[in-house]
Amino acid sequence: MKALVTGIEGFVGPYLADLLESQGIEIIGTYLTGNITGDNRFHMDVTDEAEVSDIIKKVRPDYIFHLAGFSSVAASFSDPDKCKKINVAGTKNILQAVVDAGIKPRVLVVSSAEVYGKPVSIPINEHHPLSPLSPYAESRIEQERLCAAYVREYKLHIVISRSFNHSGPGQSDAFVLSNFSKQIALIEKGVQSSLKVGNLDAIRDFSDVQDVVKAYYLLLKKGKRGETLNVCSGKGYAIKMLLGILLKMSKQDIVTETDPARLRPSDIPILVGDNHACISRTGWMPMIPIEKTLENLLSYWREK
């Protein structure tokens, strides 16, 4: 069996590749940036229709894990057109290339819990109304509708993961827990004097990236065609509490300071998911406690 993993150079890609290889699956990865080596690693810009088509026809994968995407909510306000081009047009190029190649792989497309917006009920299940509050969230909704059209018109086997927050070593410092961990490591090194924070009152549903890739694999294998399922821990964590855990892991007396630039204009106060549908469909269970995720993050940045 061959699996094509788009965006393999990103945060989640290496974890997914390790898991798939442990299952005896041949991995073909595509990347946009970075020094990626190996016979089964190819440069691919998902917005380049011809490049995508060539690789799909060459690889003819049994599985496609479409991880490549524009992933920053904050950055989507600065460049909404780029966000939409990557997430919508990029996904269309993948799916159309599959149709043109005459293959029928199982496809996992990663969406986001941001599509729900401010929740009207907690925990959020898959039937919750969609109310995007950012260009990023709008792009994910359009991406999901595109997938539904390809399921309907071409009978493609596509499963969508609405992924809630996840973290772990290797995540960009543009994301909150990784950012806090990096700042603590810099303070411990004497490079930085105080820890800059944004809105600490927000409550988010966090999972460990190693749990998330297990969910992706199981969703691809066991998910029904056209199905959209939440991938989340089902637990809400106040950002302030998670920062407190990280601070206790440091021997330094660290001062925090609110940075107005870190306060997003459309912040969602609480985002906690219902994972019962995913568990019921796949048998998946999140196993790694948040404390272990934070410990791993801090160790990563200390070493880096």
C-alpha cells in the first residue's frame, strides 16, 4: 500500500509518516519548503495544477493524507487571498488530479474546528452550526464544500477531519503552547527578560500530535465516504492554566507581560469538541495527557 502525504515537512507530517511506516505502508511525501531528501520525497506546490497532476499520476497512491495547507488564523487576516488559494484551490487540484488519473484512493482532508466560530453549545458536535470568524475559517468551509462536491459527483472516498488544537515538539512558535515553551527556554538562557502573552482566558481543546495522527490513520481506514468528524480530546483547558503548568516546569522566576499585538480581534472564548462520533467510528482514544505534551514541548525548545 502506498500513501501520499502532502505537506510532509510540516508539523504533523513527520509524526504521520512514522506511524504509517510502522504499519508497513510505503510513504510518498510532498513538500513546499525545506531540505527534504529521499527517493520518495517530491517538491509540490498544491496551487500548481500541473505539478500536482504529474505527481498524482506518477505515484497513483492508495491513500492520500492532505495535510498541506495555510494553517494560521492570525496570518489569514493579513493575506486572505493566499489562504483561500492554498486551502481551496490547492485541495481542488489534488482531487481533480485523482479524478483525471482514474484512481480511487481513500483521501483524508484536514479541516479545522475554527469553522464552528463562537459555539452555541458545548461540547461542539459535528451538527453544530458553522459560523466562521476569520478568512482561515471561511477557507476551510469552502474546502469542505468542495470535498462534498467531489464525493457527490465523482464518488471519491473522502473523509474530513475537523481538527481541534493539537501540539507537540516541532510545532511552529506561531502557536500558543509552542510559543510559551520557546519563550520559557529563551528566558532560562538569559536571552529574554519576560514572557509575552495574549488572551489567557480562552479555553481550548488540546490533543497531543501523536494521538492526532493515530486518529487520522483510523479515519482514513474506517471512516465512511463523505463523512466529517471532529478530532479532539473532548477536554477544555484554559490557556492560563496551561501556562501555569509550563511555568512550574521552569526553575526560573518568570514574569508575564500582556502584549496587545497577541490579542486577536475575533477570538473565540471557548472551543471544546465532542469526539464521540470519531471514537464510535474508529475505536480511537486520545491517550497522552496534556502535562506530557507540555513537558515534551519544553524539552524540545530547551534543546533547540
